[in-house]
Amino acid sequence: MSFISELTKGIIKENPIFVIVLGMCPTLATSTSVSNALGMGMAATFVLVCSNIFISLIKNVTPDKIRIPVYVVVIAAFVSIVDMSMAAYLPALHKSLGLFIPLIVVNCIILGRAEAFANKNNVINSIADGIGMGLGFTLALTVVATIREVLGNGTWLNIKVMPSTYDPMLITLLAPGAFITLGFLMALMNMIKEKK
Amino acid sequence: MKMFLKLGLTLLAFCMVATALLAYVNSLTKPKIEAIKIKEAQEAREMLIPDAEFEEVHGAIDYYIARDKTTKALKGYTFTAEKAGYSGAVKTMAAVDSSLTIINIKVVQQTETPGLGTNSTKPEFAAQFSGKNASQLIVDKDGGVAPNCIKALTGATITTRAVTNALKEYIDILSQEINGKGEAK
């Protein structure tokens, strides 16, 4: 597969949330508002690209039998380094994204891509895969967050969009609301796919 | 047997490299991160009590004495109160004047339910604390009578209680600290 197709497959065809259904925990936690979704999406994309590069580079020296523990060590160490450097040198960025960094460690999209893609492909394609999956994740999170924030809080990116008479549906902001929203969106995705 | 030893050693090598890297980055960044934290806390205090200089006091609780920058007159005290809310600790930074009446508060850290408990970070919630003293720090659901009470947030009585009771506890301790040391000027 070429660079471009590796890049675009993560956005719709193999969307990490709607199609592969990975990373549900951060999805539930950070899709309560659009600003959170964008923050989590960007932080995850950054870590995903870097971890993909790294895993792809060390794929020849990693014994197959212990690859998973090695990935866990690499990803956890990498995320911690990013977290510490960001807090020290980019405090403003860390303030808005820092909250999501510990969540990325438990984001199985990162480990999922390391196992399914980066350890079988070269560095260039792994970068493309990381960017594509990251963008797909960000896009899906934003769509879920848009629905939840507009219905649950009457706002979008903290800007009021619903009339003042609108009584917010609080359930959409809670975990069950996330599952319901996600269910409807997945059904919609499947419907579109079957029509094709 | 030999294979397992080799696998174990390989994993050990990976872990050692990762740990060494982490230790190195930590030694570089730790002083910087701490300096930033101290600066942020200082800025937060200055927002609560403007034009003041702060002196840190370690007692039963850690608090800061705020004095006017030019006249050195006592302006009040700031502290960070903490109590368990609905899902984790709720930290509230507060400034009180010399008679221990609240000037301003700010919920600085919380992990409460989005849309309910998180409303505690809104200025409307913080505003009702201004001008209250320790005896008025009681949630309306616990028998407080308006206007000498704190109105509970809709669907987040526990969060409201965490903030209110934490502030009350800290002000009571602060009052003992100050009077015990004869510093109430």
C-alpha cells in the first residue's frame, strides 16, 4: 500500500473508534466537550506517530515472544518523557493537553497500531499510519463530542448554540449517553457502508 | 531454558534503557516543573488578593499571610482546602480577610460528574462564597437558612458539601492557628 492510502484508511475505512472500536475508555472520558476531544485527539496523534516510528525502528531487534511487554515499556517510557518535557518547556500547552497524557498510556489504539502495523512495516508507512489513525481518532472523538456537548450542555466549543429555553439533556454527558451516541453513530457508519 | 534466559535478559535490557532515559529526563525537567508550579500558585494567590506580598506559614495547615506591598498592613490569608467530593478530592483555593471572612474562592482541582459537579468551577458558584464567614458556611440542604448559607448545586449536593465543609474546616483551623500564635492584628 502506498503512503497516501495508509494515511487515509484510518479516517473512514478503518476508523479506530467507529470501525476498529479501540480506545473506548478515553473516548468515553474525553468526548464530553469538543475542546477536550480536540485536545485528546491531538495529544494521541502525536504520541501515536512517535511510538509508531520507534516500534518500526526496533522491530528487527525485538524477539517475537516478548514483543508486547517491550511495546508497553517503550510506549509508557515515551509517554512519560513527552509528559515531563512538555510540563517543563511548554507549560501553556501542557496545561490544556497535560490532562490527557496519562490517559494515552491506557489508550489501546497506540498498542493496537504498534502490534497490527508498525512492527510489520517500514518507518515511512508507519508514520502515515500513525497520522491517519490519529486524525481518524480525532475526527471521531469530535463528532461524538459535538453531539454530547450540544445536547448535554447547549454549547459547542463553549459557545452557546442552543436557545436559552433549551433544557440540556444531562444524560448525554454521562457515560451511558456516550454509549448511546456511539451506538447510533456506528449504526449510521454501517448503514452508509452497506449502501456502497 | 537458555531461550527463556535470553528473552528475560532482552526485556531487562529494554527496561534498563527506558529507565535510564526516564531518570535522565526527570533530572532535567523536575526543577523546571517545580518552578512553574510555584509560579502558578503565586499567580493564583495574587489574583485572589491583589497588590499583596505573601509569606508562607507551615502549621496544622499550610497557609499564606498576605500583606499590602507598600504599607505592609495585613490584608488576609490564602490557603488551599481539600476534601473528598463525589469522585475524588476537590481542592479549593480561598482568600480570607483579616477577620476570616471569605474574599474569594476558586475550585482549582476536581474530578466531579461533568455537567453537575463540574459546575462548582463556575464563577456563579464561587461568587456566593464571597463575604461569608465560617458560621455561614453551611449548605442549605443541611439546615442552612438563606441568605446565611450556601445554595447546593443542582444534582451535586455532595460536591457543594465538599467545598463548603472543607472551607469551614480550614478557616476554623486557621482561626486557632492565628489566635494561638497571637498574630491576629
